[in-house]
Amino acid sequence: MSDDSAVATTVTAPADVVGSIRKYVAAEGGSAKAVLQAAGDAGVRITLVGGSNGVLGDRVVRDMATAEAVIDAVEGLEKAEWDRDLTSSATVSPSHWRKMAGWVAGQKRFPKARNRKIVD
């Protein structure tokens, strides 16, 4: 194959995602770390951990190339992996805990586990 047949495709970062992450980074003192995680058909989740307060944030984009383009487009945003230092610096707000808990957050009584016979 010749070099002429290779076509370079350029991936552009979505303007709305870049804009919201820039605001987030500015609110966090100008720096943040981003962990990229594949989320199946939904795309790639960009989980953000703020530099000054460690507040969590996230956005979802369609693929890994787009996620990389977002990181390149936002100044002060650094690609990272989950490790001990990053997880210990993350601060989860009470509203975020409730959001992650979903329907369980407001429950007073819980159903018995379906796998109870296996566990007992």
C-alpha cells in the first residue's frame, strides 16, 4: 500500500462538553484530572477530579478518540488513572451519593437478597 491511501481523520471535541469542562476546571482552581472509562454503548465516561477541592464531575462522549480530543482541548486537564492518590483526593458530595444510590437512597425498608440461600 502506498502512503497516499492512508487518510488521516481528525476528531473534534464537542464544544458543549469542552465548555462545561473548562468551567469545571476554572472552578477547581485551574487544574483537574480526567479518568477515561469505556461505558459500553453509551460511549466513554470522562470522570473528573478537581485539583483544589477534589470535587467529582463527569461527562460522556461517543468514543475514546473524542475523549482524548476533549482532554487536549482543555487547558489544565490531565489524563490520569485511578490509583490510591487520586481516589483519596476525590471528594464526593452528599447529593452525588444520593444520585449514585438511585432508588435505594430514599428507602427505609429493603427487600431480602435474592441470593440469600447461597450466602447463608
